[in-house]
Amino acid sequence: MPVPDPMARGGWLRRGLVAAGRVIASVLVAASALWGGFALVYQAPGGVWGKGAAVLVWMVLCVGAIVALWRAGPWRRRAGWAYLAGLIVLCGWWQTLAPSNDRVWADDVAKMLRGTVQGSTVTLENVRNFDWRTDDDYTVRWETRQYDLDQLVSVDMALSYWAGPEIAHTLVSFGFSDGRHLVFSVEIRKERGEQFSEIGGFFKQFELSVVAAEERDILYVRAGPRGESVYLYPVRMPAPAMRALFLSYVATANALVDTPRFYHTVTANCTTLVYQMVRAIVPGLPLDARILLSGYLPEYLYEQGGLDTGVPLDVLRQRASVGRQAPPGDDAIEFSRRIRQQGMPAPAGAKSSSDGRLSLVRAQ
């Protein structure tokens, strides 16, 4: 009876480990090829030809490295070193790309919000109050406003659906006892002529901005000229939490004036930044896939007790629909009243903890 050769068995194990290592290395190189290709397409200088040449060189280095992993030859070591050198150069260049507040911006994000707080009074510079006729025809108007946080009485979450039911732009509207409303929106700061790109948002294409605007501006342009489906949900939130969230928006806006940041499709977008602000007020608020799939935020908030759970969610959704809107006119308070007169329920009181912070009611 033949005796198995332990050396042969060890040889098979060694070859298997080497093959597995090559597969893993090949996958990593392929991933770097994909990332580097997109980075160069979105950020490399030199126009179409410059970008194309940079992508071609990078792809040649990556393909050479993958081939060298699987084929022996005198060029194998050189191909590996060439790829590593290219990767170091690419990563070094990527780190030099810094956000800036000094670009030729689109009109609707041309100015940056800045706020000052004195006691309960907040003064905001560059509140947007455009008159929109179409998405391309508008009257530019930036204003300075004062708000008394002691008169803050409501918070509404606005969702504007523009890409199917999964994705919506998230805005937060604060209501005051005099009938005024102010909307905060975390947005990309587009350069003139630039269009939003989800992929570009992964590759430092856009800076981040916080826009403060009248509802007659920022909700109307979405529900009217842009033809988006806008929903406005009253959020259950006690006064101390409303105040803290408002001030968090102001602090974020001021920080962006002093230190610009890049927008990121996943980690720094219109919903994840709001989630981070709210989580600072409500410790332990669970992370959920619906934070990214923002079209499903109503279900998430309903489960956490942030919406009125005494009414079925489908009914809340029907009541929240703003519908297509006619031009708002100059009366901002009347526009805010009009978009709420379709049966939106009044905000229900939220339970609060002993220190006055928001405590969302969780479904059992």
C-alpha cells in the first residue's frame, strides 16, 4: 500500500495559497484600476485628451501588474514596481485635491449662509428667496433675516423625490409662531454649468453647502418648475430639540464658510449630515439603510416615533403630499399655509427625557 508523501501534500498546499494570494492581489489591483480610472475622469486636468491619456497610462500599469501576477518573465518585477510607483503618484495627487469656496458658482448656491447667535436671536445672512418662473428663469434675491428661537414651534421634514421611490432630497423646515418658515437644505455647491452626478459625488466633484431659504423658493422650485414630488411631514420634536437642531444647521453652515468640505454621495450628503446632527441630540438613534435610501425615511421615522404614530403611515403620506404648485406670489406665509391646507396633521407632541432632549418613541 503506497504511503502518501507529506512533502507532496505540502506542495499542493503551498501552490493553493500562492494561487489564492494571486487572486486576492488581482482583485485589489482591479479595484484600484476602477477607482483610479474614475478619479482621473472626474479630476485629472487637461480636458478630454489629458484625462484620456492619464486613464490610458493608469490602465496599462494595472493590466501589466495583473498579468505579472500570473505569468513569469524578466519583466515581471518591473511591471510590479511600475504599478506601485503609479499608485503612489495617484494617491499623492489625490491628496492634493482640496475643497474651495472660490469658484464660479451656480446662481442658486452663489452665496454661503452665515449666522450669528445672540441669546435667542439668530441673524442669518444670505437667506435665499428667489422668484422662480422656470428652472432657468428666476430673479435672484439674497436676504438677511432674524429669527427668535423662543418663537420656534414646529419642524417639518420635506422629501423631494426626483429619482424613483428609493431616493429623495431631504430638507428640514422650521416654523415660527408668526407664520414664517425657514428651510435648511444640505446640497452640492454646483459650479456654473455643472450637473449633479452620484458617481461624481464619490470623487470630489462637488463642494458641500448649507442653503437656508424660504419655502416659497426652495419647495416651490421643486414642486413646480422641476416637477418633483414633494412631501412635507410634521416631525414630533419638543422645543429644546428643535432649537438644538436649528443651531446645529447654523454651526454647520458657519464651519463650511471657514473650512470648505467636499460633498460625498454616502458619507456627507443631504440625509447623512442631518442624521449626524439629530443623533447628537438623540444619542443612540439607530443607523439604518434608509438613511442612505432616503426615499424610505418616513418609514424609518415612523418606526422611531418621529412621526404621529396615531395615524397610519399611508394616511400621513397622502396628507404630506404638496402636489404641483402654482407660482407662490410674494406672500411667503400664505404659500406655507397653502401647501399645508391639504390635510397635513398638526405636529403631535413627542415624549422627552428628563433633560428635555428628544426621545423618539420606538415601535415594539
